[in-house]
Amino acid sequence: MEKVSVLHLITAASNASPFDVNMAYDAGFDKIMPYTSVSLDEISALTQDAIFSRSPSGVKREAIFFGGRDVSLAIDMQNTAKKAMFAPFAVSTMTDPSGAFTTGGALLAKISQHLAKTHDALANQTIAIFGASGMVGSTAALIAAAQGAKAQLVAHASVSDMQAHAIMLEEKYGYQFEVVDGSSDEAKVKVLSSATVVIAAAPIGMRILEAKHYKASTSLKVMADVNAVSPSGIEDIDAQYDGNEIAGTKIPGIGALSIGQLKYVTQQKLLQQMISGEKPVHLDYNDAFNTARVHSQ
């Protein structure tokens, strides 16, 4: 008799995400067990409790999901869990803190999809990211850099704070980032005069870019906004845009709902991967991008 599939949902936050719980059930897991307010030093013990309580055939029906609200902590937890396993006692793992990895993966996949329409590649782009210190913005920067693009972290408050964030990402993940000033209208126009792709990933309710900032740009090829709540992060990008030309320009715009639809598919496919294969998989932001890119066609 086949054992039930179990997802151990681990987070440092005080609550597990209802979104992740629903997604896991919809992806086919029979049981979901949340563990909240978990610290990094508890991960090894929790992982070994999970793997040693089942036979090698049973662990194939078991997986660990790391959520929370801290990108680096979620990745550290996943790496710690992987080190606590050994064959044949090993389970699949996935990181997606606050949905940032699947959202960032869907975001970059959508951008790549629309660039491909003009036979252009993500690796050739200069990508200006507003809200780059946030979870989705940081994830977008990591994916862009991993794909060979030039990722610009735009500071619309403190350049020194953004520089500190860039140094942290560089030291932890090994990519290089450029910090640019976006604290004034003039600075934003300057950034958009050379960027080829713009991402707005700032907090909800914050209008980052107005038409006056981008309409004169001759370099922009795609603009994307992950904010689904009015006002939009970028003026004149509707949440449902999926490559629609932004008013008064020839620039394709990508809105939050088209990104969100792909994010949903991406997260479901990744969750399903963890219980569908013979060998354990360990999924992160790069896997989210690769999966989203396959399903964005």
C-alpha cells in the first residue's frame, strides 16, 4: 500500500502561509504539517526526524518546504536540511519565502518571453530593479544575474543602504550588481535612458514610475510591474497587461495578474516535482525561473 504524501512546511514566521497550504493540497499532497517560528539551528533535527521515520520508499512520498519572509534565511534552512540527509534517507526540498521565488521566476520568464518576440535574450539586458531590497526585487536580481544580465539595484531612498544590500547579495551568492540612484525625477530619467528592462517591485500602494520618467527613453524594451493593488507601481501599466503597449509608447508592459497566473502554475509544478520523481530534488529561485519559462510559452 502506497504511503500518504506528506509536506513538512517550515517557516521562521509566526504563521504558515494559507496560500502555500492551499497550493500544496492542490498539487496533490495528502497531508501538510506546518512548523512555525522555527530557527535555523532546529533544521537538522527536524529534517532527521522526518527522514528516519520512514523507509527509503516512504521518503519518496515526503518533502520539506521552506517559507517565511527572509530570502537568505529560507535558503540557509534548505542548505542545512540537505546537509542533514544521506542516501537513501533523503527527501525533496523547496524554498519559496512569501512566494518570492515563484513570483520572481514568473516575472523574469514573462520578460524573457516578450524579449524573445524580437529575438532578444535576457542575458543581453540591463535590468533596472526598483524595490530591489525587497523579497521579489532581490529574487529578480538574483535570477537576472544568474542568466547573465546586468542587474541594476535602484536606490529610491538611500544609496548607501542599497549598496550594503548589494554587497550582502554579492558575498552570499557570488553575483555582481550595480547600484544606481533613483531618488529624484532626474535620477529616474537617467536610469531609464540606458536600461533595457525595468521592474517595479516596490511595496503595495507606492507609485514608483510615472510616464514622464520613461516616455522619452529610447532604450527600453519591456517594463513589468508586480503590484496588483491600485495605484500601480508604474503609471499606465494595467495589472492584466501581457505585452500590451504602454500608452503613448511602443514599450510592452507586463502587469501583476499575468505574472501572478504564471506564478500559480510555476508553484504547482514545482510542488508536484517533489513527489513525482524517483530521486529527491532541491528547488530554488533558478528552478522557479526555468519552470516558469517552460510554461510561459
